[in-house]
Amino acid sequence: MPRRTARRTPRGLLATAITTVALATVAAPASATAGAQAADPQGRIFMVNPVQSSGDQTLTDAKDSATAVPASAYTLAALRNLDAGGGLSGKWVSVRSNTGGAASVAGAGAYDRRDDQFEQVMAYFWVNEAQEYLQSLGFGSELPGANDRQQPVRIDQWGADNSFFTDKKAEIRFGKGGVDDAEDAEVIVHEYGHAVHNAQVPGFGTSEEAGSIGEAWGDYLAASVGSYADAKYGWPRKTDLACVGDWDSVSYTATAPHCLRRLDTGKTYADKVGEVHADGEIWSQALFDIRGALGARTADRVIVDAQFGFAPDTSFTDAALKTVTTAQKMYGKSAADAVRKAFQARGIPGV
């Protein structure tokens, strides 16, 4: 299988992103504004991504063509927590672009994927949605806040197909090429996962295993937030939850289903190769299995709360033991046993 895209982390645990993918179309979008206030402005977005919502594995980028994806892949959704400036800046995210003009709130319901502004709207909605999801779990109220601040985002920073979080400005940057990265909500939320980790543990990811945990957490959070949004808004999901980045990856994966990475590869510690994205699939399956054992809400409360106790260079073993201890503290022995079992199944030493 061709190499899947790699997302750069701020500590130099690099990988190159290679994309040439699929998206498109616009027509009357489906409405999905459950839970919105009547006064909330509306933005046109993808329901996670067009492959997930349609189940069509043959979609391709077609050079940003507006007719390359079905109109049914779009929806109108509330853009919450905006400030009064008329642009895409609000309590939890501020978006700016290095290509094209700035998106306006007034125009947010009309952009399609031909427009640079569409990616800006996607980035605003999905970063805000991810933070709202964390807050729905109690982070920022009964539990410590997890990156509960305004997150700076730049679109198409390098004019190249690579996206990353940089701790120099605590900023997320989304690349361009093939399917532009900010057209896939799972890529957006993956990068936000790095910002969350860095907020919880400044400088997180200074070892290969810590970097692998960071990549795994980003993939897992992407799937978790997308699944939460699907349920909340009643959106269709016609692909496997364990397949991350179904839309972004269509051009650099040879066979369907197209996945940036998966959460269910069956990899164990013995399969480590010393590359953060590949080795991250060991950790992400443990998280996915914890979700299966405890349910999404309980699992995610444990997973996120445990991360506050990680070291910047944490090992798989130390991070797993911290997660077991957190499950014990929050939910008792049966939860801790389920978490331990998930890490043991991945062959992580000392668990």
C-alpha cells in the first residue's frame, strides 16, 4: 500500500504528507442545525467528509471541482461562539487564510469547495465542535480545561499538502493539494488533538513513543468527535468508524476503503518500526478498544484526564499505567481492568 499521509508535530517528529484527492459539488445543502440557537449564523460544511456521508469510495478531487462530490455531502450548521467582528473568530477558534480572501460570516452559508473560504468555514466549525465535545465531557467545569482557549488556525500556510500543529505560536496550519486538508473534518480534528496535548503537557512529544501517542490521540479524537457530531445532528455515516481521513486519503491509497490510518490494525508493541504514525496505530487501537469496553463518554473522560499526567517524553508503558490509574480513580476496578486489558492486548510492556 502506498505510504499514507503523515502529519508534522511541533517537536520535529516529521513526516511528509502526500495527497491528491477528492471532493466537490454544491447545490441546496441539507440542513443540520440541531442544538443551534436561532440567532447563530449558518455555515456550509461537510458532514465530517463526503466519503463517510455518502459511502462512495470512488470520489476524487477533480482539481477542487464543485461537482466532484454530491450536493448531499454538504449541510448547513450553526457557527457558534463567534465574536462580533463579522469574520471567523470566536471564543474557541480564530481562522485566517494565506490564500484567497477572508471568509465572512455573512457568506459562510454559500461557499463550496471551489472557494478557499469553504476551508475556513470547515476549520472554524470543526475546531469549535471539538472543543465543545471536550467540554461536554466535563473538561473546563468538573475537570481541568483541555485547550479551552482561542485556537489560532491558518489555512494553506505553505501551499503544500501538509498540515501540522506548531508549538511556537500554538497554531494549527492546514495545507493544500489534492483534497485540501481542511476539507476533511478528521484531518482538522486530528491536528486539534496535537494542540490539546500541548496544552495539557507543554512540549509533549519529545520521544518517539510520546510522538506516537500524539499521532494516535489525534486519530482517535478525530473519529470520536466525528461520531459524536453524527449522532448529535443526525448525519449519515456510511463508512467504518475505525477508518480515519476517508476523504483526504482517496488519492494516495490504492484500494478502498481509503484510510489515512486505522484504529483497528491489530498491531502490537512487537510491530514497532520507530516511525510515529505507524507506531501510533498500536496506541490508537488500545484507545479504540477502551471505547468499545467502556462506551464513548466514559472512555474519553478517562483518556483525556489521564493525559494531564503524561510527561513530554512519556513511554507507552508509563502512559498506559497512568491511564489505568486514572480509570481506577474515576470509575473503579472494573473500568481499570478493562483499560489494562486493552493495553495488554497490544503487548505494551509492564502493564
